[in-house]
Amino acid sequence: ISGYSLVVQARDSGTPPLSSSVTVNVDISDVNDNSPVFTPANYTAVIQENKPVGTSILQLVVTDKDSFHNGPPFTFTILTGNEEEEFTLDPHGVLRSAVIFKHMVSTEYVLCVQAKDSGKPQQVSHTYVQVRVIEESIHKPTAIPLEIFIVTMEDDFPGGVIGKIHATDQDVYDVLTYTLKSEQKSLFKVNSHDGKIIALGGLDNGKYILNVSVSDGRFQVPIDVVVHVEQLLQEMLQNTVTIRFENVSPEDFVGLHMHGFRRTLRNAVLSQKQDSLHIISIQPVAGSSQLDMLFAVQMHSGGFYKPAYLIQKLTNARRHLENVIRISAILEKNCSGLDCQEQHCEQSLSIDSHSLMTYSTARISFVCPRFYRNVRCMC
């Protein structure tokens, strides 16, 4: 308990008795009676041979139950095990290499480390750190090529995480880092620790090939990353058709079905090879396991096919489409929940280009804007 607040009353012996009160605050000052505590109590760590001087090996974690002026900052000292000065310990408790270790020279070191707090008198505690020297990396990292598709409204891409590189290494203790060539950093960034790819705002329509690599500290391996950016035209939204799938997640659709379904869909609805199929967005149906996919088809001449024409084509080809994935419904208008006579309703779509949805797998990522469907009766 760091303090008490007392109310003290004085009462005289007169008739009637008179009194007054005063508040007395009692602060309990802390004495330095707790030693620093290492978490965990002892440490084990590894370092690969031939790592450069200054390589971080371990971060010591120390706490103290005393008040702040009797706790940190802590003073760290290596008491034993560092007679040849192979290690250094900085004021923040980071243990680093001071030499280039060789596995053939020594395979293990045991250090006794002391932590001293800032109180008066100072309290100390000790921990033991076992450091094993292992052979340097012998396996190159392996990474899966990544293809990213971004759909955005005209000149209105806000930027964000668009995918993640998946890389592995057979060397158990290797730490992988990711880098992007500097000339592309004005458009994209790659998180050096987890491989997430970030696109900055204002991407233009087109194809981008990123020069990304992954390194384990010894081997550096290039990764094929291709980004396709497609900008939507406002006219597309008036000519969209929705295909609703049954029992499929967005990630499964992107990773398992999208390429095959796109190819089958092209064969079903395109009248000429020069026509263009545009997948505008995919989005889960709220409260269900269904998934909506919006698409439109642009004619070679520049206009768009009307939804009624596309629905007729889809209906005729539905059996072939369902060889790829089960279809729940083909929607142009959705009067669900509305009491519209003869199902006469008007549907409008709106796109929130600043609310992007990213569906990623190891090999493919699909980034698209969120959409909203508004329906009203035309009775």
C-alpha cells in the first residue's frame, strides 16, 4: 500500500462539545527490498557460426517489484564465461557476438550474468545463459511465387496490405528477411520480417513485376511477385451480374477455383475472343456460407453487354459452370425480403473504393473494393 488518507477529529469537553477535523495524508516511501527478476530464470540461445560481429543473440527480460526509482534502468554485467570476450551485453540487456564464432573451435558457452537495479543500496540478481554455436546455414530458403490481382475504381486506390510472401527454410534456426529493390519503393513496400506486401496509394492500371528477395543471412533467393491492377469504369456497375456460390469461403474461391471458373465463365459468356471479362468484387453474404461474385463483360467495341443477355448465357451454361463450383443463384435483381409484385424491383450497386478486402493464399491474392446492393420496389 503506497499511502493512507486519514480524517482526524478533535472534540472539546464543553457543553455542547465543539469539534473540527483535518485530513492527514501518510505516504509510504519505498525501500529497495526487491531484487531484479529475470524472466525466464535461465536462458538458452543459439548462434550460427560465421555470423558477423554484433549479431544479436538474446534479449534479457528483467522486472522489479519496487517503485520506479528503485528499479530500472538496470546495469548488466557478464560475471563469468566471457574470459575471452566473445560476447558483449548492452545497457538494454541485448547479448551480442563480439567475435566470429567457429563451430569447430567451441560448440557451447555458459555465461553468468548479473543485473543490478538503481536503488540505494542496490539489489542484484543472477541468471545463467547457455549459448550453443551451430553450423552455418546449409539450405537456401524456398519461396512460393505470388500473383496479386487488385481491382479498384478509377484513380482511387487507397493503398494497403495486398498479399504475403510464403517462404520456408530447412535450417531450423535461420531467420528470414525480405527485401525489395529500391527503385520500386515509391509504389510498394515489403515488411522485412513477415513478407507482407504493401501497395502505396494511387496505383495506375497495368502489370507490375516486383524484384523481391528472401535471405537467411547467407543465401539470397529471388521471388517471383507479379501485381495486376485493373481500374473499374463507372459504367461497369450498371451492367453487373452476380453469381452466388454455395458453401465456399473467399480464400478457397481465390486459391482453388478462381482461375478455373474464370476460364469456364469466359467460354460461357464471351461472344468474341476480343471481349473482356471483368471480375469486379467477391464478398461473403452476411449470415451465411455463400459468396457473391460481381462481374461484367465489355465488348470489343467498348460498350458492355446487358445483364439480361449475360444471365441468358449463364443459364444455358450453368451445368458446365457447376463442374467447377456449385452455384446457388444467378442474380441480376435481388428482391429478397421485399413484397414486390411480379418481382419488379430496381437494384443499384455502390462501391466503397476505400474499403478494400484482401483474400490471400500462398500463391494468389485478390484485392477488391467492398460493395453494397440497394433494392427498391418498382410497383
